[in-house]
Amino acid sequence: MADVTLAGNRYQAAQKRADRRRTSMREFRMQGLAWMLALPALFLMGMLLLGPLLAVVLLSFTDYSLGNGSLDWRGLDNYQAMLGDDIFYKSIGNTLAYVGIVVPGSLVLGLGAALLIESLTRGKAFWRAVYFLPVMATLIAMAIVWEFMMSARFGIIPQTLALLGFPAKNWLQETATALPVLCIIGIWQSLGFNMVLFMAGLSGIPRSLYEALELDGGSSAWTRFWTITWPMLAPVTMFVVIITAIRSFQVFDTVHVLTKGGPNNATMVLIYQIYQEGFDFFRSSYAAALTVVFLVFIFILTVIKARTIENKVHYS
Amino acid sequence: MAEVKIRNVSKRFGDTSVLENASLTIAKGEFVSLIGPSGCGKSTLLRIISGLELQDAGQITIADRVVDDLRPSARNLAMVFQSYALYPHLNVASNIAMPLRMQRLNSFQRLPVIGRFLPGSSAANDGIARQVRDAAEMLDISHLLERKPGQLSGGQRQRVAVGRALVCNPAAFLLDEPLSNLDAKLRVHMRTEIAQLHRRLQATFIYVTHDQVEAMTMSDRIAVMMDGNIIQTGTPDEVYDNPTDIRVAEFIGSPKINLIPVDVEPGRGVALLAGADSGVVAEATAVCLGVRPEAVTISPDNGLLAGTVEHAENLGSEEYVQVRLHALPDTLITSRASHGTGWTRRVGSTAHVSFDRDRILAFDGAGKRVACQPGVPHPASGKAVAHG
Amino acid sequence: MKPVSSSSSSGDLLKHAVLAIGAVFILLPFAVMISTSFKSPADIANGALRLFPTEYYGFTNYAEALSATPLLRYMANGVVVTVSIFALQLLVALPCAYALAKLKWRGRDTVFGLILFCLLIPPHAVAIPVYVLFYWLGILDSYTSLILPWTISVFGIFLMRQFFKTVPDDLIDAARMDGISEFGIVWRVMLPTALPAVTAFGIFSVIAHWNDYFWPLIVLSSEDYYTPPLGVATFRTAEVGYVFGPLMAAATIIIAPLVLAFLLAQRRFIEGITFTGMK
């Protein structure tokens, strides 16, 4: 009797061990499989995003310049140089000015277009396509067209303005007007994108709200907009502001093709300065320090954006 | 078809134990339902049998083969899911063919376009197509083979899911609440169809449900699960008439079984309901009697306990009446009688309740069933005397 | 009833008018580009305000655009680069997104956190180290240098993970019962099921990389690998004195594929942009 129990116990113990081994093997296989699936992405992420991000921060404390075999630790030298760099102040100022003009400009125009088009009974798709066209068109090609339109002798814009009595000048080559012209191109290019996001936001507002308001006696377009549309659209608006700001912060294409930062650094912006320092003058470490400044701005904006998305989730 | 054996299976998710030492043997060709409230572990048990989930301890045997180390697809089982889980991008024929394609074609033969021209694949494909057609015919969905799941009704999707299961001729069918997404009428219809399918295929079916009607009507045996344990296994009749646990008694049966607190007279063992002799003798540990509604009789002037009619429902074929007992104000007794057999109950009127002594069950404080049988009534006093 | 309908239709008319004025601003560059691409040098010099050319010069301008620089080669490069980028992005992102959305593994939350963090990194910010890396690897000025940096799209992983989360677990279990491997599930079940999201991401990816200027500008030095934006920019600098007719013809050719694709499949594009834009 005792022997039987003993054998039974031994069997149970063996079974338990087998259970544990099997569970851990299977567990191990599943874990390994998941890592295998994620591995290519993780490897590339490390090589192309996280590693370089760390490198850019480290580089900004050195005197590395491209092609050199060696580098020295220079602490905050690059940042100190930056504080004494007039062009840096210019490019920060210009970038902020660019963002400050393009964001409200493309926001208001995009929202206006979205409201007008959404309220139409016919022709919605047509107007939407028209306003969205610049988003699809290669910006470089269109920048060249804008440049042609701005040229003093052949351009439609100076020639039209000349008819109205303005001097026929290329406004892209005037210190005072070059940046505003770039802003106009920026607005032209991005308003369609914002319009589409707003249209999505508008279609998410339940019609019953408007019907309820109508029963409560508020029937003018003005009341409708301020009591329902605008508050309901607030999360989308915040979102559009942030992503337009992030995109505008990275303005580069038009500057590189149209003005090269000139005249007189009037259109020098942050990314263009990074490009010049890094790839024209090969002062990689200084460009890295500028990049760190750029990153700080972007991180602030993205944190605000993440907050907005959270709020949007709470909203619904 | 095969025998499925579950031996001492346990499973924990983090700190919560979902299954504790569950054991169950499902015979070849048997239809067994796992039933219980949500969270009782029935779906987890099914998933462990299928191999989709791995048990922490215990053993699963299918046709005398231990399958614990086998992938789900190597266990030769088929599963029908609650949400049907049809591939939305494939038409009905391809959905049904999927398990066969995975079994019979190698990965090159499965390639889109080119695979068809590889050696051996056309014969295999023909065989698969034939089996798909046969399955479709059996389920009466031949006309739907070219459609995508999105174009089908709930009932049709259900059939396709069954088709995908039966096409690979599995050792056992696992069905995870397959009818719960259908509307009431269709559910009744599909219930019959699944039962017929089981009779026709003579295959082993393991059917998870929380719906007792499904379990009672289709199964050869029912395993009632509560809190990770299988607390009773038996035929539908056994489980209904002879529940071994108060939780089984309560879970099975609608309207619910009546539970009445009881005092057992020391010595004689007579069960007293609010002092009145119930006519049965029970074990001393009994704290509660259970009486199915159809074992309750209500009459206007004659009965064991008096009460007030609180609610009456006429369902056409039968009538439910709820009476609140005067002596036990916390107890509401439900009776069920065929329509037209009683007197017309008016809410608020006084009624007298009595019980069919042969069908009274007794439970102890832990909810376990204890012995209880009809006592012989004393001729003079109307009191019961224990048998031998 | 009548006054309501007439007032709303006159309101609509006003709206159309306002939209039309805005459209002049939006469409002017396109109109100028196309009209100039058909104009003779004389027309360009004297008729800046004229929409239609006085003499048809289209053939000459377009022929010049295609012969002065290997524009078609640039377009082919653009196709190779955008298609490779998108294909590799899917190859890398889908398995990872599947593991993040549907498998339970230790480290999943950490990996997802890393991906959220990487979403913050703008491509310009890592340009210098990646350039230096490619310099040391000796792969600057090649297709590889154009494609490799974009093969990892954390945005794509994020987007696909969100979409995969909505795929029912039962479907994946059914696939496992049918004998499909985990890797097979990614391609045979998840990809087809997530086709709308994949399309949206594809539109987003192709637009971004067909139009990208910054990165090709940095890594390329030989014209063999030029993508359309670089091509048209060189065209401008190469043609001394700006031969505007052919230049506008070249611009037209380069924006045509995407613009035409957009006009043909408007709804899909707008849905795709909205879907990706709102994340």
C-alpha cells in the first residue's frame, strides 16, 4: 500500500516536472517568436533612429567635421559659439516668424474652405479636389513655378502688380518681402491638407446637435458656428495647429530652391542653417548642436500634441 | 472521431486561477457541453484542449495520444468560434478549403498564381475542391461558395464556419458558443441543425455554452463548471433532477429552483419549513430545501404554507405564479403549471403552497447535496414519520 | 417652402463664388505652369498675363524637357525608390506591428514605448549621423542610401498596430487551428484584413518619398540616381538663363503621376490622408 502511494507520488512529481518544463519551453518559443518578428524593426530603429539621435547629441559636444578621422571632446563650445552667432539668431527668428504666419494662415483658410465646402449641396468633391491639389504636387516643382511667377520681367505677379502701379520687382529678392512670399507659398501648399482634416472633424459632429440648437431657437450660421461647430472642432483644431507647426518648423525645400537663405539671411531658417553647416561647410559638430536646438522645439510641440490626442480620447 | 481525455488540468492567468484540477473524459462520438456562468473557465478549458492555450499542469489525450506538445493544427481538431472567425478577404470556398490547403499543399504550392503549376498541386487542388463541394452540399451552402463573408447573413456565416470545421474530418469538434451571435429564432433552428449534424457525423463534439437550453437539448452529457472546477458531469436529466451541488441546481433550470431555508428536527430528521412538516426526512446537516417550480402546487385554500400571490405570468402554454410566504417573508416561491390546470390567480390574493415530496432536494451549509426522502405521514396528525 | 429653397440656392451660389476666388489662388501656379509649357520664348517674354499661347510650342518644350536632362530616368529612379521603400517598410513594420498588437511577450510594452518615442524624432534631426554612418559604410550616392533610412517607419508600425488591435483574436486563433504559422498569419491573414490601412499608409509613404528633396539632395552626387525633385531642380540650374518653356514642361511631367493618380482615385487618397493624418 505504502509502495503504491510512493510510486504514485513519484509519478506525480515527474508529471509536475514535465508540466513545468513543457510550459517553459512553449513560453520560451512564443517569446522568441515575438522577438523574432520585432527584431528587424528593432535593429533598424537602433541603427537609423535611436543611435543617430544619441550620436547627434554627443557630436554636438565635439569638434567633429566630416571626413576627419578623429574628434575631440569640446564640451559646450558649439553651444557657446551658437550664442555668438548672428545667423543663428536670424534663423531662429525667421523660423518662428514663418511658423507664426503659416500656422494661422493655413488654419483659417483651411477651416474656411472646409466649412464652405461641407455646407454645399453640390460640387463638394470638385472643390475638395481643387483645394487639395497643392498637397499632391511635388513642392520642388511648384516652388520653381512660383519662382517663375515672381520673376520681375516674365512673372505674372510682378506684371499684374505693375498694372496696379507697384514697381515690377522680384519680391523673392527683396529683404523685406522674401520671407512673406515663402510664407504665402507655405500656406498655399498646406491649406488643403488642413482642410481635409477639418472636413473629417466636421463630419464627426452629430447632426442632431444642430437640430437641437434649431429647436432652441439658434438658427443663424453665426450662432451655429460658435455654439456647436467651433467647440466640437476644438480638438481637431489643436491637433492641426500642432502638426502644421511641426511641419513649418522643418521648412527647407522652398528656401533651398528659391532663396538659399538670402537675401541678407532674410530667409535663413533653422533646417537650412543645419544643412549649410553640415553639408556645405562640413562643420558637422556645429550642425549637430543646431539640430539639438531644433529637437528641443519639436519635442515641446510633440508633447503638446500627445496631450491633445489624450484629451481627444477623453472627449469621446 | 476519438476519445478526448482531460486529466487534472490547471491554469492560472497571473494571480487568478482559472482552472483547478479539471478532469473529464469525453467518449468517442459523444456530445458533451461545458456549461457555466461567464468566467467559470469553460472557454479556457476548450482552448487548452485545442492547444491555443497551454495548461500549467495536467494532461490532454486525444485518441490515446498525449497532445500537450503538439501545435493546435497538429492535434487534428476543428473549432467553431463565437464570432465565426471567417477570413474576410477570402470567399466561402477558400475559407472552407483553408485547413485542407495548409495540410496538403507545401508552401510553394500555396503561392498565389505559380503554385497551381507546381507538380502535384493540381491533383491535390482537385481533391480539396471536391471535399469543399461535398461539405457545402451537406450544409446547404453550395450556392454561396463564391461569396465573401461580408455578403452573408449571420446564419450563413455560421454554416460556413461549421463547414470549415467538418471538411478536415477532425478527431473532435470544439464549438465555442457558436450560436450566441444569432437572433433567437435562428438560434433554435441552428440548435436542431447542429444536433442533427452530430447524429449524422457520429463525431465527438465538445460544446461550450452559457445557455442551459442549448446544453440540455443537444448534449449527451453536460459538465457544469463553476469557479474553475467541473462540479458535476451527467446526462441532462441527471443534472436537472439530481444536482449534486446547490450551484448546479440554481444554474440549471428556468425559472430557477426554489430554495427554502429548513430546520431539521433533531433525532427524527423531519424537515421543518417555518415549523411546518414538509413531508420529507433529511440529513441533519441540511440547511435548505430545493424544489423545482413544476413540483410546486398552489391552491386557494389547501396547502403546506400560506402566502400572497405577488406576480403571475401567463405564457399561453403554461403559467408562472410567484407567492410570498407569510411565515418566511424573505422567500418567494415560484410555481409552474400547465395553463388551465389551476384556479385563476389574482395578484394580492392569498394562496397555499405545497410540494411534490418525491422531488424535494436538500443541501447542506456548503451547498453539497445531502440525503432526503419522503417520510410517511402520521395518519392522525398529518406529521411525517421517517422511513426505517 | 419656396423662399427657403431659393435662399439656400442663392447662398450656395455665393459659396461657390467665394470658393472660386480662392481657387484662383490655389490653381494659379498650375495654370501658369501648364500654359507656359506650351509657350514660345517670345510669348514668355511678352505675354506674362496671357493664359493661352499665341503660337503652339508644346512639342518643342516637352521634347526639350525630356532630352536636355534624363528626365525619364529620374522618374524611373523615383518609382524604384518609392516602391522599394514602401515594400521594405511593410516587410519590417507588419511583423513588428503584429507582435505588438496580438502576441503576449515580455518586453512588448518597452518596445512599444520605444516606438512611441521614435515617433518624436523628425527625419532632419538624424540626418547628420546617418550621413556620417553612410559615409563610413561607403554607401553614399546609391539606391541603398536613398532607400535604407526609410525602411524603418515607426509611424507605419504604430498605425498598423492600432489597426491590428481591431482584428478579432478569434480570427487569429482560427488561422492557428488551420495550421498557419505566426509568420504566415502576418502575411496571409493580417495583411489582407488590414488592406484599407495598408493602402492609406502606402499613399502616405509614396507621396512623402516621391516628393522628398532634402535627403536625396544630401546623399546623392551623381545624376544617375537623381529622383524627380532633384532632377527638376538641376534642370533649372543647368539651363543657363532659365529656358522657362522646357522648365515648366519638366515640372508638369514630374508632378503629373501623383496628381493624375489623385484625380482618378480622389476618395481613396483623401481617406488615406485623413486616416494617416489624424494619428
